[in-house]
Amino acid sequence: MNRLRTALATAAAAALGLAALATAPAQAAAQPAFLAASQMPPSSTPWTATQVFTGVPENGGVLCAPYKIPAQNTRYREFSTELDTNGVQVTTVARTEADAVKLVDTLRGALAGCGPLLEQQNPGLQAVSASHGKLAVEEGAWVYSLDTADPQIGISDIHLFSVGRDGRTVTLVRWGQMGDLEDAPLTAFRTTTKTAVNKLH
């Protein structure tokens, strides 16, 4: 009897092990994929990418949309070059598609109104937000820019943002460097955005 129990236990353990092996790849495949460093807009020095982290970036999300993206079911990857160019992709899987639509609307509102809000919060700062249209990819993606200048310090920065959706999955991509909107690779960023949304599933 003891031998039989041992044999059954061994068989059960083996079956569980096989089941775990069978489901692990499926679970991994279900996770949204992220941009590779080479898929960011071209730069004079190569891009590098961090590993994919769980949660949201340290500041609660990204510039213009802090704390808008829930930490649950969210992951992110950061990008940088040897110069002052940097970026991040934050991707979250909403509970329902309706929740995903609501999050996209929230993020779009935050990005569109970022300039005036920053000026209100930082007297003396000049900040201009602009919309650069919708991209035809999956359920859609929208591109925005934020051009900031601090006359007292003499520094200007330009950021490009996009938010897109594929089903219940929402992704936000940010690119930034010193300079003005005319220095930004807007066309290449649109391509990066389409790639990011297409890679989600």
C-alpha cells in the first residue's frame, strides 16, 4: 500500500510539473511585448533599454500623466542614449475593455492639458502642449508633444507622447530630450508608436 501511495504521489507530482511547463509559456505569451531599444526613434548615439519592470516608474507614471496609470497589471521599460535623450514605455492590462477605453481617455486629457497645468504649477515656466493626430493601428493611438522653456535657467526641453490601445491593453510611450519641437523626430516617433501598439499582442 505504501508503494502504491508513493507511486500515485510521484505520478501526480509529475503531472503537475508537466502542467506547469505547459501553462508557463502560454502565460508568458499572454504578457504584452515591449519595444526594443532599436525601435525607438533614431538617435546620434545608440539606445539602450532596461529590463521590463513590474508596476509604474518611480514618479508614479510619466510626465504629464503622473498617477493616472494604475500600478496593478502594469509593467514598464526605460530607454536612454549616451546623450540627454531618454524615454519610457508603460503598458497596463485593464480589467475590461471599457476600463481600457476610459484609461485612454484619461491619459489623452492629461497629455492635451499638460502645458497649461505645468505653467500653473511652475510660475515662469513656458509650456505648450500640442496634439499631432490619431494613428490607424489596432484600436487607435494618439500623439502629443510638450515643449517647455525656462527663461530664468535658459533650458528648453521637448517631449513626445503617445497613448494607444489593443483590446484591454493600453500603452503609453514617451520620448524626450533638450531642444524644441522642430528638433523632435515626430515622424519616426509615429512609427515607434505603431510598432509599440502592434507588439502588444
